[in-house]
Amino acid sequence: MCASKTLSGTVTSIYVITCKTTSGRWLCTICVII
């Protein structure tokens, strides 16, 4: 998941890089939430 909210409902700024190996290849996804 590329989203995070506080209890007040405000979306915080997050920089997340997720990498997974699929068939020997690296699949990276960069998620930016402002």
C-alpha cells in the first residue's frame, strides 16, 4: 500500500520504494504521497 493517513485524516508525505523479485527480475515501485 502506498498511502498512510493520520487519525485526523490528514495524508502524510511518504516516500516508499518497494522491490520484489519476480522470475529473477527486480520490480521496483516508487510511491510518493503528499
